[in-house]
Amino acid sequence: MIPGGESTTMSRLLQTFDLLDPLRKRIVDGMPAYGSCAGMILLAGEVLDGRPDQQQLGGLDVVVRRNAFGRQVDSFETDLPFSGLVDGPVRAVFIRAPWVESVGPGVEVLATVPERTVSGAHAGAAAGRAVAVRQGSVIATSFHPELTGDLRVHGLFCDLVKRTVMGTGTRS
Ligand code: GLN
């Protein structure tokens, strides 16, 4: 699990504690990983609007744009239909979040920003942007499902872990 936070600081800490290459190798070898927000940024193959020295763990063949929705004051919540989850949309909390700018062929988009948020505001340039993706056993969300008490997204990740451990294969 790679949580939210500040991806540039997390990148520095990964370097300071010599964790960058070991984690990269584990992810390439198939270790399941889930990144939310800054975690998504770290798992992305490429980052736009990052710091030039910002390092990636990789694992997802996607390009993400850091702070894509704007500044801290532009943080917002909305309901998102989420592929693979039953029982209605997920309440998504976006805090200075990235969005996914483009995805490679092996990447499944699990959720996109709707035209209008629950407050009725038009999503503008954010409309239709991918905010949840999966590639094999690696999954990422731009938002923070841990803040709502809805455990379904984490449940999805637990299923990926179980399938990986049982060797039924999820890599695409
Ligand atoms: N904007 C932060 C970053 O670039 C991510 C914010 C978050 O994780 N909520 O890392």
C-alpha cells in the first residue's frame, strides 16, 4: 500500500532509505501494490508537473498529471461509478489529486470523473479523466477511499492479492 501524502517527499525518502530499487524489483516481479493519490503518482511510469528529480516506482503503464485538479482549495468530493464494484458508486475524496492523462494498452480504467460532480458543478477539464486504474496486480486511485469508511476499493485490492498468492494470475 502506498498511501497519499506528498510524492516528491516520498520519492526522496525512498532514495534516502535505499528502497527505490528493491521496491521496483518486487513490483516488476509481481508483488501486488495499491497506490492512492501520491501513491498513484509513485506507481505511474511517467509524471507530468512533477519535480525534475522526482523518482518513480513504476508498475503502471500510465502518464499521470500531478496536482491536476488544482491547488489544495480545489479539493472536492464526488460519487464515482467504479468498474467491478457492485452496490452503487464510490464516494471519492480528491485532495490535491493527480489524474491519469493517458494509459498504455495493458491498463484497465476502473473509474472516470463524471461530467457533473454531486454538487452539480461541471467538472470542466476534469470530465472524463481516468482516476482509477489497474494493470495486473497493481491498482491505483487518484482519490482516498480510506477517508469514507467504504471498504470496497480496498476489498478489490485484497482480491487481487489473494488471486496473486493463489497463482490464478492477474497480470496483463
Ligand atoms: N499533490 C500530492 C503529490 O503531488 C498528492 C496529494 C495526496 O496524496 N493527497 O504528491
